[in-house]
Amino acid sequence: MRQVTVTEHLLLHQKESPMATGRFTSLLNELILSAKIISREVNKAGLVDVLGLTGEINVQGEAVRKLDEYANSVLIHRMQRAGVLCAIGSEENADLVEIPDHLPKGDYILIFDPLDGSTNIDANVNVGTIFSILKRKEKSECSARLCEVLQKGAEQVAAGYFLYGTSTMMVYTTGRGVHGFTLDPSVGEFLLSHPDIKTPEKGKIYSVNEGYWHYWDEATREVVDYFKNPALNGRGKPYSQRYIGSLVADFHRNLLYGGIFLYPADMQDPKKPKGKLRLMCEASPLAFICREAGGASSDGERDILDIEPSELHERVPLFIGSKKDVAMVEEIYRKHKR
Ligand code: P6P
């Protein structure tokens, strides 16, 4: 396959798209630079203690600290200076991140989870950065207010993730298909490796933390049982259970192979009756990617992309992946509501 960089791909394949503007391309390039910096630090995480013993410090001259804080600081520093944003929201920050008055702004809104799954890093398990790009509705020179940021997933103009694993990948969509790029460290470029990703209509994998079985209601137990039950699931054998515990890694594998990721509501924590995952920085961007790849997503009743956020860190139950599998989840929940 001819080597195609992200920038070239954006210009070649999106040329008639409003997303092929220089401003969007520069935003994506700033995200890519951030991911390369994060990837470098994630890939030597296992050596932190060893390096620490030699008094090694990271490029910012700071003592090495928690990688998700590091990833967050890299993204915030670069995105504040991208010159095309009017709002920045991070999973790590309770409120919108200020863009200093003296820095130029634009009309894009960026919401991200800087390093999802970071608790797995010490075990050398894949982790990821998830990003969602929206646009403000009203032109203005100043920072956007929260009310302008709280838009449903269907309003996204782009979404994607970086996956730091055996190789570093970038997968993104601007509403014209889903495209995967793999970082070639020898040239420092993300090169097109997975053009126009489509996910199978019906999967063969289900991903859920079965440890919460006793926290689930009857409908959720029936949903999970469906995928395990050869007599019910239309495969004549169980779906394979795969759960890495790192959302981006589980989502990416299911996107390519076909399957469904489930993070249902549970009763374990009365403060989190809607489960653990966040709508704006996790569910919505992955839902946009999944729909563009021919899949679907739901909170059990509604398409994730149709849910209007009421707050920046709103949590939502998440069922996402192969279209027929998500449809079955909704059918079982509907049956229990009658
Ligand atoms: P649990 C990682 O902490 C994370 O946010 C996602 O990456 C992952 O899918 C989920 O939580 C795992 O949560 O409750 O199964 O440990």
C-alpha cells in the first residue's frame, strides 16, 4: 500500500468535505504531535523506576509523574496553543480548561480523555487517548461557554482515538468513513494502514466485566446471558468473552473483528447509577466512529449520539459495536420495560 500520511489522507479523501480546511488539519496535527509525545512516554513506562534510579527526568525537566496527568498536561499545553479552539474539556479536569486570553482562538471545541485505561499501564496493557471535536454554533472571538459545549454526539464534526499498544495507532472519522493509521517510528509519521474500516453486522465477541453480575438488574443479566447462550444468540455457540479493561483496546478489537462492548448501569455505587463511562469524552466519540463503521451504540434505550448532555462529565451506560448485537440489547431492555 502506498504510504499515505494523515494530512495527505485528509486532503485527498475529504477534499469536498468542510473538514479539509487548514484549521481542522492543523488541529489534527497538534493532536498527532501530542500523541507522539505521549506514546514515547507510555512506551518507556516500564522503565520509569529504572530510569528514576539514574535520576532521569522527562523532557519538560519535570520529575516523572503519573502518566495520565502527564498526558493531560501535554494535550492541554498543545491544544491551548492550536489557535483553532474556543473550548477544551478533559476527563481529568472538573471544568472546561481555560484558553489564556492572549492566545488565538477558533470555532472548534475539543473534548478528550487523555489516557483512558491508565491504571493498566504498570501491567503493560494497551491504553488510549479518545477525542471528540465539535463546533460552536455562534461565531465569536472569545472562549465558549459550557452551554455551547454541551452538544449531543450527533453534532460532532470529528472523533477518534490513539491506541498505545504493540504499535501506536490512530483511528478517526470526520463523517466520511473510519480510517486507521499506524505510527512508523522510523519516520515519525502515522501511515494509512486500515482504510475505510467496516465492522461486521453481527459479532462473535462480547466484552463486559462479569464481576458486577450481582450489581445488575434482571434485564442486564438477561442481556449478558444472551451472548453466552448458544440456544439464543443465533451462533449456536457462545460469543467469546474478551475483556482487557481498557476501553479503547476493547473497542478497537471489537471494531475490527465484530462484537459488542457493554458497560451497564450497576447498583455498586449509588453515585454512579448510570455506570462508569462518560458520555462526552468516551461514549459519544466512540459512537460516532462505530456508526461510521456500520455499527451502533446505545444506553440500552437511546442511540448514544442522540443523548443531550446535561453536564460535562455525565455518565451513561454503554452498549457499542456490531449493529445486530446492539439491537438485541435494546430489544431485551424494551421487553423488560413493558
Ligand atoms: P471496570 C479504565 O479505568 C476504564 O475507564 C475503561 O478504560 C475500561 O473499559 C473501564 O474503566 C473498566 O472498568 O469497572 O471493568 O474496571
